[in-house]
Amino acid sequence: MSGREFLLESFPGADVPGGLEIRCTADRSGSILFVSWELSGGIASVVVPPQAEVPLRKNGLWGDTCFEIFLARREFENYWEFNLSPSGDWNVFRFDSYREGMREEKAFSLLPIRVDDDGGCHAISVDIDLGKIVPADAQLEAGLSVVIKNPEGKLSYWSLSHSGPRPDFHRRDGFLIRI
């Protein structure tokens, strides 16, 4: 799937691994959302969690390198946060409004995460059946983001844009992709 490609930017002033670049692609076909991220340059300074023998639904994935999708229906306040670890672990949360009413979204029992690491590039992708949470014709807004952990344990935050005084992927003005 080709989709639209986006270049993520790090939060200003962050301690970013030198030369790191993060590109992502998003596309939708009916109720299926396809998203992929590709890290290149400087990836030796990115801590990638080891592959889990059995990927599980887990909390707190954003404390390590984590790929995220924020998704909302245009006319509604509620939204979803999808967390994907390179380990294969995952979670999906539903919010009633900005950072309010957070709970696990039970419509998903698994997210089919694919990870590819060829040494010079690290890629992760997922296909999400949106029909589990929204009607097939729903107009959606999405934000794509990544949390990167370096070997010293410091985190950098990457997104389509950063409009606040601190990294905050939940802000609706960061849901820039119309799908």
C-alpha cells in the first residue's frame, strides 16, 4: 500500500540521536487503516525492546521506544490511542475527551504488528480494522507519533507537529491527517 508519507519532527530542544529520521505512511481502504514508520540514520542510538515470544497487551509502553496512533472521528470529542512496541506488545485506549475517561478499548484482542530490522533501518507497521470502533464511512483525524528511548534512558518525542510548551500527543491540533 502506498499511502501518504509524513516526516516526523522531534520536540524542540530534545536530546535527539544524531542523524535520526522518522518517516511514516498512512493509508485507509474501507475500514482498514494501514500505518507504517521507518527509522533511519542514527538508529544505533535508539533502544529497541527485544521481540517478545508472545506479544501481549501491556500498559506503559510509552516509557520505552513506542509507536503511537491517535485517532478521532471529526465531529466527536472521544478518541483512541494505539501504542505499538517493537517487541510486539501493544495496547489501545479510548478517551472520552482530552485526557479524560481513559480505559482500555476492549474491541481489540490483538494488533498485527510487523517489525523489520535490517541493521540500517528499523520499520514497524500495523493494519487496524477500524470497523471494530467506528462506522466504515466515518470521517477520521489522526496523529502519528513516536517515543524514542536512547541508551542513557532519555526519551525524545516525535510527532507531525508540536504546538504546546511540552510534548503532548493528545492535543487535537496535532491530529493533522484526514482519513
